[in-house]
Amino acid sequence: MLEETNDNNDSQRREERSAATPPSGDGAIFITGGTGFLGAYIIKNLVEKGHVVRALRRSSSRLPFFIPETIWKKVEWVEGEVLDVVALQEGMEGASAVIHSAAIVSFVKENRGEMYKVNVEGTSNVVNLALETGVKRLLHVSSVAALGRTLNAATVNEEKKWEDSKANTHYAITKHKSEVEVWRGFAEGLQGVIINPSTILGFGNWHQSSCAIFKNAYREFPWYTRGVNGFVGVEDVAEAAVCLLQSDINEKRFVVNAENISFQSLFTAIAEGFGKRPPHRYASPAMSELAWRMEAVKGALTGARPLLSRETAKIAHSQTAFDNSALLKALPGFRYQPLETVIKNACTLYLQAMKQGDLTL
């Protein structure tokens, strides 16, 4: 009886939405996570290339200020989120392809439950609805985290097999599990590819996502570690995603990574781009352990989000590099922007946004 009632409610909601916002013509590209950092740049790339874009958007979300308003005016919006199968079906009806970019990135314990639901269950919903509605192609935005980190210095490529390890964060586990859902979809007849970006850099809202790296450098964050990680410009990830979506490559994954550098080098380059003092105090593993515990206590007392968690402290000391050769071979015309260029351009735009009042500390 309960299942029958839910089916009736879903049908009613579907009819109401169809009456309010009729779907656009065939050939639209439907994207989840379109108001996020990477998703917004993917939309910009698609619109500039003349594609019809339909995007999922929560009622509470704001359109990112770092993308021109002229871009947003060309997007057909579907209200909902990835746990809402009715909204997903509406978005995919008549669409030729789907880019699944929606995900929660968090390294704090309080967000784990929601992160597992959105990243894993949400991806399962996207895959199921894509199969049901006959979408021809899916591009899934995963992460290098889904490949698994290594305890010792190592270079990771697409062939790395997932291993349960203390080096893996809960975010990494959710992205691995979400990939399992996508591979299931491929096995059931869905066509498409997976991309695994490294840490994404660029101009965005520095109160969110990896953009917070720029805010911390602007505030002259004094500490550095000797950890090594992969980094890539957001516009390069968007370009790679769209190029792979338009290709005939199927059932493959690609690391999207421009360069492997130390966290110290990264923070120094950003600080210099802002004309700020670069990090100058070495944070040993023991020091980082103490720091995240102190941040946890501070957060419990004040309610503020910790600047450092156990998981981010672990990442800061890991030394993992990522091999980008597979993507460059698959897309011969594609080239990464040097990180130096990405950082300089982003710093200039962040400073402009500060002057214009779009960003505050």
C-alpha cells in the first residue's frame, strides 16, 4: 500500500512539473551539480560551444557570481537534487547526454551521512534514470581520490586498483562507491566515461570547495608541509569533460591532472600572486595531529567549522603524484595550462572580486 501511494505521489509531482516547465527539444545536455565550482565552468564551456544545456538546481542554491549572467540566462533549470528521482527524470527526458557533477566534498565527521547519500545513492539514481530514459551517453565526474591514496610516495594512474587503506578518506570511499554504480551502468548498456580530476584550482567562491586554498593563502596561512599532490585548472577540467563527452570513447576512466607539486610550492605561488607572505613554518606530522585536535575542540565550543580535520591533516602529509598521459593520448589536441598561469589568473580575478565586493574574508 505504501509503495502504491508513493508511486501516485511521484506521478502527480511529475505532471505538475511538466505543466510548469515543459522540457526543451531533443539533444539537450543535462548536468547535475551545475551551480558547483566545476559544474558552473562545465556549463559555461557547453553554452559557449552552442549546446542546449539543462541543469539541476536546488531551490536554495544561488547562481555563482564567477560565471557571467549571460551564460546563466541560456540554461534551462530543473528544480531538485540527485536524491529526487522525479526531478532527475524530468531533466533527462529528451536529453542526449548527462554530465553527473553533483557531489559533496567534505572531510568532517558531521557531514559523512549526507555525503554517502548524495555521492553514492545520488549517483545510483542518475545511472538508473539514464538507463530508463534512454540517455545515450554519461560523463561521470569522479576524483583521483576514488583511485585511492598511497601511504608511501608513488605515482598513480588509471590502472590503480582500489585498496582499503587508512590513507583513504571517507570522501574517497564515497567516490569509489559512486564509480561502482557507474561501472554497473556501463555493464547494463549505458555508454560513457569517467574523469578523475586532481585538486581543482581556479577562480570561484573561496568560501567553498578547493577555492578555500586561495583564501587561506590570502590570509597568509603560515604553515606548510612536505606533502605532494596533483593540481589542475578548473577550465581545463571542464574542457576535458566536454571533449570526452563528445568523443566516441567508452567505458574508460581518465586522470585529469596538470602537475604534481608540493603543498608548500602551491601556497607560496598563490601567496606571491596576492602579494602576501608565503608559508614559513614547517608543520610536522606530530604538529598537524595536535592542530586538528585543537580545531575539533574549538569547533565544538564555538560551532565554527574547523579549518583542519583529521583527514585533511593526513592528506597534507601524503605524497601522491598522478600520471596524466592517458588523457593526453586520448585527446591529442588537448593541452593543460601551466599551474603558474592558472594561479596568476585566478589571483588577479580574486583581487578584482574583493574590490567589487563579490568576495569578502
